[in-house]
Amino acid sequence: MPSSALAHPPRWLNAVQLHPAPAPLQRDWLFGQDSLTRRLTALSAGRFTVQPLVQGWQSLRQDECLALQVPSGSQGWVREVFLQGDGDNWVFARSVAARAALEGSGLDLGKLGSRSLGELLFSDRAFARGELQVCRYPAAWLPAEVRTEQLWGRRSCFRRDGLGVLVAEVFLPAFWERAAQA
């Protein structure tokens, strides 16, 4: 669903702009600079999996075009997955890259399958991660089976040369239950 269909698109905020601040556990996960894949793998004692949901060329949402600094309505590669721990959906992740920048970049997002994009981005030192931003992610943008209001989401843009890969991660209720137990 395009962001224009939302009455109130989300405001993505950095750690300084976010008031009131989330609880310490939430703040740690929302603004942690290390690989989310590695943290989820540790939290699940190695029982971490990636379940692909959607991937292919689509029109990017307005907020994604702004973040990637591409014209409104640009085409891009969209990949949506569940990051799972112990077989539970812990995080919904949506990664996008503008078609014009992706083609010829040498990065083939279509071949990731059930591998983690985050692991690829963190292992390639040519990618620089931009600032983490958070919002209460719109329920309308979530898959039906996890559609819930007011879930925390975060995003950052990984850049290499002219390529930007915007990665958004939405923490689902089952994740917070497990994180609180750890």
C-alpha cells in the first residue's frame, strides 16, 4: 500500500528526536548498531531463520523514495521477510533499493533466498550504515497475519558507491516477550 494511502504517514525519528524515550530494553534493540541478525541468532540460541514473503520490482513508497534520495514513484527491488527465532515471527523486515542504482551494482538481491540480507550488508565493508531512525510502524504496511497497531519499527540506509539499500525492521510482540525473558 503506498504511503499516500495513509491518512498519517509515519514520522521517522532519530534517537535525539524521539520523545518520550522508549523503555531501556526497547531502546537497546531499536538503536543497537550491531547486526540484528547476529543478535537474533544469539537470542534464539542459534535457532534463527529467515522466511521470505515477497520479493520483486515494485513502485517504492514515498518515505522510501525520500530516504533513498530518488524521485517519487521510482521503481525498486522490494524484499519482505520474517526474521524468526524458535519458529516464531520476531521481526518483519522490508528492504528496498532503487532500480536505477541496483542495476549494474553487482548486488543481486533476488538470489538471497532464505539468507539474511543484514548478514550480507554487515560482512561487506564497502557498505556504510546511515543513521538509525524509528517510528510506530503503520499496521497497514504489515502482512495480515501480524497486522498490529503501534509496533516499533526502525530503519537505516546502507550505502556503497551510488547504491542505497534501505532496511526497515519491525519488532513483533513475540520478539518483545522473548527479549524480556532473556
